[in-house]
Amino acid sequence: MNHYSGLLRINLSALRRNWRLLKALSGKAGCGAVVKANAYGVGVDRVAQTLYEEGCRDFFVANFEEALQVKRLLPNPGNIYVLQGCWPGLEMRFVEENLIPVLISQSMVERWLDHVPPGRGRCVLKVNTGMNRLGISLAELQMFLLQPDRLERAGLIMVMSHLACADAPEHALNRQQLSVFEQVVSQVHQCLPMVKASLANSAGVLLGHEWHFDLVRPGIALYGGECTPALRGRLAPVVTLSLPVLQLRQLVVGESLGYGCTFVASKPMQVVLVSGGYADGILRCLSNRARGWFRRELPLLGRVSMDSCCFDVSHLEPSELPEEGDLIELFGDHLSLDAIADAAGTISYELLTRLGERLQRFYFEESSDPAVPQ
Ligand SMILES: *Cc1c(COP(=O)(O)O)cnc(C)c1O
């Protein structure tokens, strides 16, 4: 394999382990998978297929296009939920494709009720329990519950809400949202007892069984993002980003490095230039902040450019120095995704979803792959 650009190694065995862990942590609840945004940049094709093999049958995407993509990939699509619901006019397309919109506003619910012939479609109702982003209000819910047969004919299979602060387990809003959602579920069950309920994202799974209801919806944790303290050290790294060395260079005292001279050598130094920059998703705010890995940790020096960046290898023994084409890891097997996201002042979600098209994606399973590039 030619490493003429950065390499993304995606460990599908690690993805399987993370899904199994979340499933085990979810107890009696079902465990779905959120695969929106190209499976958080990891690649929805292989991710959805791999999780399907593990037994996952509930997939969440953001929009209709993503849903069609997932549907085409799977031998039997199971349940594909569209988190942003159904745009006006697409109601019958959802029905034809057997996709499940998460209806997020009163007008969207009304349109669904008006357009979908009885018994044809399936839908989820999202209720706002305190995040105040998407979802109908409790008052709107009560209004719809005055005509439960209408909801039944419209194929209501689940009510859903979303936690705003699950990554901060001590935050008071977690319990508040739980208690509001419990009310929602109990009101719905009074007239529609078969309707299921779903509240927890990845971090919500770790809040405890009360938050699980019938189906949990982890996303980031599947891909190795340790989004809550209780997951730290428990997930397998799925994505490893490595950048090939283009050039070794000596710096003498006083020489600067790259755009803007933001780094100046105060001693004689050895550095390596690698292929991979902000066009590949290595955020420019990591300039002078990130670390790489080659036999040990290497500070990133100077500005991240569009196509390249630079690491200090001065503290490696001469016999340990990388050569042209050797790979410097930016995160993955040795360096945590969350640590680099933190250094960039962001979260693992943003880092993963910004990984560029130019990176070569290489998918592997641990057992069946004797030739994983290092
Ligand atoms: C993205 C999303 C999730 C997954 O969240 P993670 O924090 O990645 O586990 C779950 N539910 C909804 C509604 C979402 O938008």
C-alpha cells in the first residue's frame, strides 16, 4: 500500500467489541447504532454492515438520503430511523422505502397524519424533555393523545427524547429529563401500551438502567469516543490516523518552522515533515499543540498547513529515527482520540466527522489480517 497521503486504519473488530460492550451495559434494552454523517466520518458502508453482522437491527441516520444509503447496504434493513424526520412531500417516499421518520414538530406530525394511509407507515414521536432543540412539547403531545387511534393508524411505534448533558453524569438536568420522559411514556402507555421508548445516547447508557427504556442509541462510543468518565479506558480504539514522513530536516538555533514562524528552534533540532494537514481534518488550531507517536510521543511543531505538518524527533536515538514513508500516528492505537480533541478545544465527534476525503481508508478485522500496515 502506498502511503502518499494520510492513512486511516479502521479496526472493525474494535467496533464490534465496542458495540458488544454497549449492548451488555444496556441490559434488557435493545442496542441500536447511530450511523449519521457517514458513521461519524468512519465510513457508513463498512460500519453498518459490520454492526448488522453483530446483530444490530436499529440504525439511526440524520436524513432521508443517509437512510437510503444504509438501506441499500443491508441484507434486511431492519429499522432505519431518520432523526430529522420527514420533509414536506416526502411522506409517501418514507412509506414506500419502509423508513421510520422521527417526527420532531407539531407541523411534521400533522403532515404525517394527513398523508400516510392507515396502517401503511411507521413513525417515532420525539418529545422535548428539556434540551429544547427538536421535539414536540408536552402540551402538543397531550393534544395528539386525545386522538390515539389517529396515532395508531399513523404507525406510531416509539416515543423518543434526547439528553442534553449525559456526558456530565452529575448534571441535574439528567434526572429532570428522565422524570419528564417517564411521564411522557406513562401518558402514551395509557392509550397506546405497545409503543416503545428511547432516551439514551452513548453517555446516557452509562447513566444507568433507568435511562435505558426499550432501545438505546449510542453513536460516538461505538467509534471509540470516551464521551463520559465512566467509559474511560473501556473502549477499543477504532480509528487510527497516521501520516507518512515526507522529509527529515535539521534546524539550527534561531531557525523558524513553517508559516508565520510560530516555532523557533532554541537548540539544534531534527524534525520530520509529514503529509497531512487541515485539508485532511487535522485542525489548524492544533498548531504547536498536538502530539504524534513514533516509538514515543513527538510534539507537533509550528503551524498545521493545508497538506502537511511537522513533528519534533530530536529526542529519538539516531537508530530510531523515522525514514521517508514511515508513519507518524496522530491518534488511535497509542494516542487517544479524546486527548487530541481536547488539545484542539473540541470533541471527538468533530474531529472524526472532519476527517478528509483524501485520507486513504483501510478497513480490517484483527484476526483475518496478517498485513496491517504499521
Ligand atoms: C447523534 C445522536 C445520538 C448519538 O449520540 P452519541 O453522543 O454520539 O452517542 C443519539 N440520539 C440522537 C437524537 C442524536 O442526534
